[in-house]
Amino acid sequence: MNWLTEIARPEIRALQAYEHAVWEPGLIRLHANELPWRAHDDTSIAGLNRYPEPHPHQLTAALARFYGVPPAMLLAGRGSDELIDLLIRSYCRAGRDGLIICPPTFAMYGVAARIQGAGVLEVPLQRDAGYRFEPQALRARCDASVKLVFLCSPNNPTGNRLDSQAIFDLARELEGRALVVVDEAYVEFADAPSLTAGINVHPGLVVLRTLSKAHGLAGARCGALISHADVVALLRKVIQPYAITQLTIEAVLRSLEPAALEQARDRVATIKAERARLAAALTDSCGVLKVWPSEANFLLVEFEDAAAALQRAHAAGLLIRDMRAAPGLARALRISIGSPQQNERLLASLQ
């Protein structure tokens, strides 16, 4: 046993995974208590009357090829949310272990921790330094109870990318003690590559990817955890069998075909161009205090009167995210980059 699993919950290490029905799709299935007929209007390839593959090897192999890692290093889940939850449930004992987050950041890290009964330590991002994270302050808070450190890069809701070398240095310094989890939900919109290649050097590094953003599959719910094979094997014991639906499997495999990938690249380029155009226009708008630089598909914008901006956008039939309850964001709204026409509508509403 190496340290990657030794720091996990002992009851998870000892857990015997659920033994699902044998998966041999070439045979007639009379062993899983399924109905032998398809439902009305079922147009799926495999048939929704059948359970999907318990742990989808074809999907895992396709995602592993796409992200450039061996299949043993990848676990597919129902979006990043499920993978965040799996990490916390597998590594944090209720009332004893905890994790570190760097607010303002994605709220699900803290929510999933509190559901599990894990402690949450906060090391805020440095607003005056463009919401940079402070490795030295983080290391000072990382006591023996901390098993996970969550970093979002590009960060939600601030949009900035965290320093890659600082993350690698942190993973090296925490080796043997804690995993460093980097959530790269928005990395396709950034001007730097994924940190996935760093896992070979820093085994305590975990990278989360998702198809929800750049690939337009938010409704399909599919994400990927990429890590050392021992971490993936541990989490595979905890994830529910049949977690990924058949419709999702088929949708993801279609999205990884060359034509779909080319379309995704074109759309990402459009979003990046629109992000720059919208940021410039908002910067010159009356009532806007600051538009924060972003490498994601959204902008964090501070207004003199954020409530009035929300109301004007809503009157124009547009929803933007109210971030005023987050620490240090008392005047901030988060605006997703829409189509050129939607962005024009937004700008007109805020004049």
C-alpha cells in the first residue's frame, strides 16, 4: 500500500466493492431482472430497457484517449460534482478529517465536505493580487487532519488561472500527507494546457475535467477524474455501479468524434473572442466598477449598483449570477458568455 491510499479512510480501503451482474453484451440477458422489450420511442443504440455497463469501459477508454492518459488513471462520473463527493467521502472521516478551499471558489467543495461531516479550512485568494492563491499561507493551514486541497483553475467565480508551478510545488510538498485536487472545468477557455501531465511527476495531484462546458454536454452529466491509478482504483470501489446512463455514454462517444471536436474548438474560439469583446464593452459602461480578467467562459463584474444591473438584465429576459453573498464580492455579478446576439442584448440592457 502506498501513501495515496494509506491516507484514505480505513473503512474504504477495506471495503469490498458491490458485485454487479456479469457484463457480457453478446449474450441474451436473463440475469439482471430487466424487461426484455424496449420502452415506447426508445431510440438509443443499446436499449434503455437494459442496464448500462456497470463501469463503462468503452467510455473510459474514449475519454482516456482524448485526455491522453491510460484508462487506469481515469474515472468517469456524473459530472465533477459526483467526483468531488467521491473524493471527500473516500478520504475524510466525519468529525476527524478535513480539506482546504480557497474562497471565493466553487461552492460544492464546501457543501460536499459538510454533508460528509468533514472540516473545512479556508485560505482566501488574494484579491489585491488578482485573486492569486497563496501557497505559503495554505501550507501553514495544512495540518495533519487535512487530506484534500481543492484548487479551481481557472477559478469559479473569479475567472483567473492559478499558477501552475505553484500548484506542482504544493503537490510535492504535501506528498505523503494530502492530495491536491485541481478542478479544470474551464481549462479549454484558458491560454495554458491542463496540468494532467504533472501527475506522472506528482502522484498526489488529481485533475478534474468535464464535458459540461466546452463540449456543450451540461445536461448529459459526465466528468472525468484523472489521477494515479491507485487513487482511481480506490474511488472505483465507492462509485455506484451503472452511474453513467446509456444515453450519456452514447452522447459522449458522439461528442468525441472528429467533426464534433472540430465544432467544439470553433465554439470555444467564439466564446474567447466574445469574452474579450464583452469585457471591453462592459469596462466602458456606466456603473461598472471593474471587469476582472478571465480565462473561463464567464466574467466577474463589479457594479456600483449590482441589484439594479440584475433587474435590468432580468427585464430583458436574461439571467446572470448574483455573487454578492460570497466573501469579498459584495458588488459582483458573474456573467456567462453567450452567443454574440445574447451578449448584445445584455449590453443593451445594462446601458
